[in-house]
Amino acid sequence: ISSYSYSITNPPDKPKKKETNVFLPSSSFINHIKSTERSLSDQNAARDGGLNDLYVWQSENRKGAEVFELLDGPPYANGEAHTGHAINKILKDFVVKSRIGLGYRVRFRPGWDCHGLPIELKIGKQQGTTKQRSPLEIRNAARVIADEAIGKQMNAFRRWGVTADWKHPYVTKSPEFVAAQLDVFARLVEQKLVYRSFKPVYWSPSSNTALAESELEYNEKHQSTSVYFRFKMINFSSSDVTWTSDSSSKLSQFYALVWTTTPWTLPLNNAICISPTVKYAIIQFENDVNNPTSSYYIIASNLVKEFETSTEKKCRVVGTVDSENLIGKRYRSCWHNELALPIYEATHVSDTAGTGLVHTAFAHGLQDYDVALTKKERVQSFVDSRGCYTRHFGHSLDGKSVLGDGQNEALRLLNHDIVHTSQYVHSYPYDWRTKKPVIIRSSEQWFIDVDEIGQRAAAMLDDILVTAGDSDLRGSLKQLVKTRKSWCISRQRAWGTPIPGLVDEKGNSYTSRKLIEWIAQLIRERGSTDVWWEIDTQYILDNEDVRESLNIPTDVLSKLTKNMDIMDVWLDSGLAWYAAKLDDDERNHIADIVLEGVDQFRGWFQSLLLTSIAAQNKLPYKRIMVHGFCIDEKNNKMSKSIGNVVDPTMLTDGSLKQKAIGADGLRFWVAQSGSENAGESKIGPIIIEDVDKKIIALRNGFRFMIGGCQGFHGNQIESSLKSLDLDMLQNCDNFVKTSIGNYEEFKFRTVANDLTQFMQRNFSANYVKYVRDRLYCDRIGSESHLSAQFTLHRLAHNLAHTISPLLPHLSAEVLHHLPGFHEKLILRQKLSDLHSGILNDDPNCPKLMGLISEIRSKLEASAGPKVDTSKKGIVIRVSAEQDNFLKNYIPELPELLNVSEVQLEVDKESLSVQLVDSSLRYCERCRKYNRHPDDKMCGRCSAAMSI
């Protein structure tokens, strides 16, 4: 289509080789938008299509409709919006808009997670680390950073066309949210689910705080120093051994052989654990046989070969020892020579790796700690919050990093008992914020007991869907919550929600529901979340009701301090099922869906679930949808160092190096790449170019529809539709109904792919190709011309409304440019109310089009790619039955087959076609061989030109 105005023209600047006085479509709707104009174009479309006030409109006009709530998993309020945000927020917008289109009243309050370490680290970078800042100074600076990030991210989300309650977002730093969070926390305390204990937790030396499992990421290529180490046995002798040959008469020394990938814990060793089900061997190194003293090593029988392979030491198995003869025996501490340490039995020991004897440090292992509890051993930690040895281990180790120079020094000092060292590559937990390794370290922390809660939660998950496309992922979440025993909820930072409580000199803690609810009340009254840092201990104790609720012994009243730990940020966002709601009516409605990345199985999905089950014994959501992460075209993660990071703003608005594809280009990429799967979403130059081409193809299709409707206002026509038009409208109606079904099932990629296929095949290949002749050349106002215009108008109208959840700007543009008095604001009508426009259906149309499709295939095969069939005639040989059927459609067959003339012949053989020269003459106007010899034009063109 090369002209934008209906015209009867004979351009004066071109030779009169051919008449061009046909009616060409005209429209101000363009198919190529310049990069420099893309942002303004999207803004105009959002304004014209009512996109900016869609949320308010549906809230006010759908008050009697069923409520559908999408609970927003809050992004972190730090930094610019990135492609991960784009996938998440645009997928959520597909849910919101499609649900509005399906007739629901949608509730979607966007949220932001504001507390936590990254912002504190950013303060340190901005203000320098030399100055010691007070908690209140840190908190004030953190608010500024969070507010700035929220503003930037909100602008980006709105630029992408996201519909939400932008006037009432929830932010986890607000007094309203924090107070509500404390209300629920108080209930957990009253249920005695919250406790403070000295036990091992994941500790980040780089962040100086405890971490929950959900705050870890695993480095699969981490390299540790692995050590085979020997501990000298004390009360173990030859009589405990079953010798395979006569025992040596030489002086003998027995060693317990252990293997560890955390050799920094060797000075901290408290015990060795073995298994009563493992068979143990006594081995001697070949190189030691001739030594004056016989050295023997205890190791699991099944692991001798692996030991030989790893150490390249040849060994002799000289005997065996029953585990019963090992349990209760003593060995000498490697660091404190005067200490005799025990050998315990434990269920976690196996003979699948290592030596079958497990080095145990009570303060630095989760299973190690369980052994200490079982044996009523004292647990002490001699590693400080920086991850450095304390002075208890002498000058050599004092203040040195256990992951650095401290470990190296420990190995140097213990070198005499090191049997073998090597580098071991394995998966190791890292702090997900600082990207540095963590350690396990015992410290005083606050925990929530989630053992029984997790079991209940796993059972209740059977009642909901956890999906990524058609995949059922419930099992993954159930396994995670079933195996979780406790949740470390305290962090040693300042920027967060306080854990109201008092602590005495011995580490005993005192908290109560009354104290916590009183702090929540103060926060509401003062409109400030700094209350806990502003009041002192005496102010708390002066509240008689609160003091009595704490049950504090009178002898420690003067020795109390405030607990200064803050809550885990996952507890902040995990209570969004309550704190993000405005009132009890909203809180009584369980969120219909949550939609987040696959990483949230270890994070938000769990924290929502566990807190909701604990506080109200019901699920916080009815369905979980999962999406994947963004990677480049070479399967690499986005990384600034690699230089493959794609900025969504550059995609939507363009740059010197990047063509703008607009908000709908970004949305179309999300629909095709980020929907219906938990795998990676690829993005890069090739993919972006492909998205742009598809959007342009869609615009070309809509441009043809709109242009063909000029002079027609979309009114229902009474006359019968041409078969080609009827078939097209039926196909469109099928697309609309199928899309509605796919929206119901959140299958957005399917809708996007169906749209692309519909425009390419149904519309361009099977309609435009055949209808152009009638649209350009039939008389305006004739039934045949009106049939084409009505079809194009209804196509544009129904398709635009149907795709509005995915491509709202394009939808708004189409509806704005489409002539007529239809609804031009998007999603103001239910998708189910879209009418096909067919009043008088032809029940034989499907049969006709099936036969036509078969004839077209044979025609194309016969003609080949270079023959213009529109200037040819065709002989169709059919059965008598088919002949009788097709005779009813003789006038339409030339159009349906894109030929000048059609002849039917009866043939008992199978259907066949033959291309022939038309018996008629060439018509200069319509360029078909359909003119009688004595006429200037064909009959159709003569009528159109009133000749």
C-alpha cells in the first residue's frame, strides 16, 4: 500500500503506461515509527487509549465484579530498572490487563522492598567508610537512596505501560507497613514460635551479618583447600584392632584420619564423629613401613581406594576395627595439647566421601551443633563477626581472616599432622549481595521455629497450583518447606524493621506481644519507624504493662540493653499478605496469584507461606506462577564486566547504537520469551531485531485494515457478506475466543504466537492477497465493497481489543485511528462482548473454504512462483457433486482463487486444475483479463467509474 489517501488518480508526473485510477487505502496510521519519535508516540497512545487511568476506571466501574488480586513481590529499592524487572513487571501487567479484559475488578498494589544490606553498602560507598555513623544517620541516608530508586523504577514501570495502583504503592519502610508487620510478628511471639539462641548460622564476613538460606547463592566453581588431617589417638591400642596379620612389635601410634574442605576449623575442632554402620580399616602407608615407630591410620574400609587415588599414597590394610571400639575413645586436640577430645557416633556420617570419620566443630556446622545438643556439650565461637580468629587462639591467629591469612597460618602451624592437601572445586555458598563466600558461625540470633509449620504448609500446597507454563512445580516448594527446621530472622544491621526485645548480660532475651504491639502503636502515632532507636531502655521499663509482660527477674532490671538486631528482609516482604493490604476486607481476600522468578522458591514464596500458615493457618495465595532469568544470545548471564547488559530504556526509547522498539516491542519480547516457562529468556541484537520486524509486520497489517476502512464508520451492514469475508471473520472470532481461553490460563506466549500466525497466515496470506482486487476496484458503497470494509473494520476493532493486554499502545493507536464511533479506550469492555459481526452465517462456508484451500494448493503447485495467476484463467475438474456445490459460488471463485476467469468441468477422477489463458481481454484499471473485446473496461470497473 503506497498511498495514504483514497483517490482516483492519474499522476501527472508519470507516463500513462497504465491507468492507476483505483481506490487506494488511506490512513494517518504509520507502520514505521522513527526512534526519535517512539517515546512521544507511546505517550500519545497511552493518553488516547485511556491507559493512564485504566486502573482507577476499573476500580470505580467494576465495584460489583469479582475481585482478582495479584500480590506484588516487591523489587528491591536500589538501582535502575533492568531486564529482570521488565520480565517480572510486564508479565504481571499481562495478568492485570487480561483479568480486566475478562471482566474482573483487579487489585494490584505495586510494592518495594526497602530495607537491607545493599542500601547500607551504598551509603558506605557514597559517604566513605572512615566515618562511624549512628544507626539513625544510616537510616536517614537509606531512606533517601530508597526513595530515589523507587521514583526511577516506578517511572520505568509506567513507561512500559504497567497498570497498577500507582497512587497507593506499598513500601516496606513506611510506618504503616512496619507497624502492620510488627502486629503479625507479635502474634508469632505470643505463639512461642520466636526464640533467641546461640547456634550456627550462615554468616557473611563481607556483610558482617547473619544470612538466611534464601540469601545465599552457590558458586559452582569455588575452590577450597582440602586437607587430610590426622588426630593422635590417646586411649586406643592394638587390642582394639582385629589384625589381618601379626601386629608389629615396634612401638605403635594410632591416628584418626579426617578430611575437610574448611581447614580453618581444625583449630576449633571439638570432636570426631563416626557411624556404627560403617566398617573401619587400619591402614599403614608403604613409605612408613620401615620407620622405627609404626604409624597406623583409622579410615572407612570403603574409602581406602579413594584416599590412595587422592593422595597418591600407597597403603596397606593391616587390620579392621569395630565402630564399638572407637565410640567413646579419646584423641588429642591439635591446638590445645592438654585436651582429650571424644569420638561420638552420629547419623550424618557415611562412607561415601572423605574418610568416614568426620571432623566436628560445634560452632561451625549445622550437624556439628546437633551433636553438641545431643551430647549436652558447650558451644563456643572463637571467630568474630568479621570472620577472623579471636585472641583465644593466640597471637599467631588473632585477628586473621579464617578464609584468608588466618587459614594459611593455621595450616602452617599444624603442618606436622597434615597428611595431604589439594585444591578442591565444588559448590559453595556466597553472600548474594556482596558475591563473597560465607562461613558457618555460631552467634546469638533470633529464630522462628518453622519445623511443624513447614509440614503443615507442605500438605496445604496440594490445594493450589504452582506452575511455569504446563509444568507443575509444587514438589520443589513442598520439599523446601518440609526440610526447613528454623529460620534465622535477625540481622546485625541498622536499616530495617526492629526486633523489639531486651537482653541481659548473660544473653538472656525478653520480649512479648505487648511490647511489640506497643512499639507498633508508637510508630503509628509518631509516623516514624525510628522509634526503637529513639527510645531508651528505661522508657520501655517505665511502661508498667509492658514491663510486667516481659517477666524480667528483678536482679537484672538494671543490666538490660535493647536488642539492636533488625529483621531479615524476607520477613518484611514475607508479611506482605497482611501488611501490604489497606484494610481487613482486603486482608480477608487471599491473593489469587503471585508471580515471581524461579529463585523465589527459596525466598518470597517460602516466607509468605510460612508466616501465613504460622499466623493464620491458611495459605497466602491461590496460585504461584514462575518465570526464568534473562541471559544473552550466547547463554551468558547479564554482566557489566562482560558488557552484555541490555538496558530496557535503551530498548524502548533508543540510543545512538540502539533502534527504539517502544514499550510494546519490549512487551512483545517478554510475551514470547518470558512467559509460560521457568527457563532463561534470551535477549540480544538478533532477538531485538526479530521482535522489531514482527511488530512492524503487525503494524503493516493494521495499517491495511485501517486504510481500507476510510469512509466507512463500522456500522453493522445488513447485506450478506462475501464468502472470503465471512471466512475471515469466523477465523478472527476463533482467534478472539481462543485468546480469551489462553488469557484465562495465563498463556501469554501462546496469545502472542497465535497473533503473529494469524496476521501472517490468516490475514496477509489468505485474505489480503485475495481481497485487494475487490477493495481497490469495486464501486464504493456497493455491497461487495461494504462487505470488505466491514470485515476490515471488525478485524481491526476485535484484534486491537483482544491484544490490548499484551500490546496496549498498539491497541490504543489502532482504535484511535480506526474511523467510527466505537469504544476507543482500551479494556473498557469485556473481551467476551466482542462480536464477530456475522449476522447471516453460511453453514456451507467451511466446506467451501476447505475445497478452495485444496484448489489453491494445486494451483500454486501448477503455476510456480513466477506466474501471476491473477492474469490467468483456470479450468477446475471436479466431481459432479463438487460441481453442483461450486456452481453456487461461481461469481466469487475468481476472487477466492485470485484468477481472471474460472471454468468448471466434471471429471470422475480426482480434483485437478489447469492454468489457461483467459478468453477475455486485459482491463487497464483492475489489471485482470476480464474485459469483453468491445468494452473499454471490464463490467465491474465500468460500474465503479460510472462509464
